[in-house]
Amino acid sequence: MATGGPAKRLLFRAALGPYNVVLGIAARLPWKYSRFLALHARAERLVERGDGPRAASFAQELLELAERYRDDWNYGNAVHKGHLVLGRVALMNGDIATARAELLLSGGTPGSPQLDSFGPDMRLAKELLEAGEKAIVLEYFELCRRFWAMGSQNLARWSAAVHESQMPDFGPNLRF
């Protein structure tokens, strides 16, 4: 197989899969709004790759754009994800105080159709638990109860595990 040209572009497009679908839809929307919808995925990918500075830049931009779309269905997702990315970057840099603050800010989201149904992202909470930050994670769980009524049993189970100094099984909430 050729390593350049059309074959390389085809492999690259296939690897991006769902992200391309989002970008394809976003391309038909007003520029700022389409960027608002796509920024969280980009920021999360960058944090997963260890590119903290760029991830933080995209997360900051997401939070700034979110203020323009406070009445939008995606506003709560943007607040949640933007602060989680900033918290994960802070933790990567050893700044636990900022990571704790960002976790609580992410839990301060008003919710969204997705958050209200499937629940919050628990990656930063897990990372903070691994760093010994039980109290802040328990406080985050309480904030999540405001918008994730459907997940009250999960939150109760996770809280009990943390109180017993165990790592909760966050299941799919580590993949959102």
C-alpha cells in the first residue's frame, strides 16, 4: 500500500471517522456555532495525547464561546467539558488546587440533554481520587445530583465506594 497521496488521505479520513461526521455537519452551520459544537472533542483529544497547552487553549475558547450560547442545548456540555479539560491539564502540570477548582466548576453545569441522561464525565474525578482527593470528588458527586437525577443510584454507589477508600467502577462515565 502506498504511504502517501490518496491512500494516506483515505486512511486519515477513516481514522477520524465520527469526528469527520461532526465536522461535516458543523460545516453547514454558522462558523462560530459550528466551532462551539466541535471544540470539546478537539480539546479532549489533545489532553489524551498529552498536549496540555493546546488542550487548555481549546477548552478556554470553548468556555468563551459558550457564553454566547447560554440558551443552547449544548451550553451545559460546553461548561462541563471545558472545565474538565482545564482540570485535567492542571493535574498534568501538578497543579492539584486548580484541578480541584475546575472539577467543581464542571459540576456547576446546568446540565444538558446528554448530561441529564447519561451523566457526567468522571475522568478527572478518577484522576483526583488517584491523587488522594476524596473530599473534592464527593463534593463533585453532590453537584452532579442537581442535573443527573437518573444517575442517583450510581452517585450513591460511587460515594459509598469513596467513603470506603475504594475506587468506584465508573463504567461508561469514563468514556464520555
